[in-house]
Amino acid sequence: MVDFRIDRRSGVATYLQIVQQTKQALRLGLLVPGDRLPTAKQVVEATAINPNTVLKAYRELEREGLVAPRPGLGTFVLRTLAHEEAAPDSPLRAELAAWAARARQAGLDRDDVTALVAAVVDEEFTAGPGDAAGKDKGNL
């Protein structure tokens, strides 16, 4: 089961935080098809948010085809977003963990690492197909 963490200072709507955290759990394989999401009541008790907010998030996940409610039973995961390369035992994840450890040893804090990763991801995924990411595209 997933434990939702609500950051009231993030500027992100609460229901979107639940949607994003559920999708992250699906991508990381923490939630798999057949798993039951926490009930609205459980989420409300853990986070002190309005039950309608939880239901709105679950409806959005349902609209995207990721979950489905079963009356009287709960809301269940229909499909995963996980990639084998992101599994806990994957070589790619091990490389990332080693890099994060080196970044921490170099004195970077969580916000520094988050900013650096976001910048590199933006550069990599902004590059068009066949472009060498991070290269001076003006010289191509």
C-alpha cells in the first residue's frame, strides 16, 4: 500500500499530489495490478485532508485508466507504469544510487541534487530524436 505525503507548501493541488504519488508508485513497481489503494477514510486519517479531495484524485486516476473502483471493496490498480529498467534491482537504478551517493559525499544536499537532476532531465528530454543532449545544437 502507498502512504501519501501532502506538502501544503508545495503550491501543487492536494489531489494532484495524490495522483502524482500514485503514478510514481506505479512507475517504481510499488503498486501493481490488483493492489488496493488506501480508502478515502484511511487517507483522510493519515493526512487530514477532505475526503472529496481523495475521491477527486481517485477519479482522475480512474479517468486515466490506471485504477477502477469496486463498490464495497475499494479502488484497485488496473495497470502498471513500471519499466524493467527502473526496478529496484536494475543496473540503471544501481548506477543512479551510486551517483547520488557521490553527490552527497561531494557536499550536495537534497535540493542541490534535485535541481541538478531536473536540469539534466530537461536537457536530455528537450533534445530532439537523434540530437546529442547537452551538446551545442548551434554547431550541428
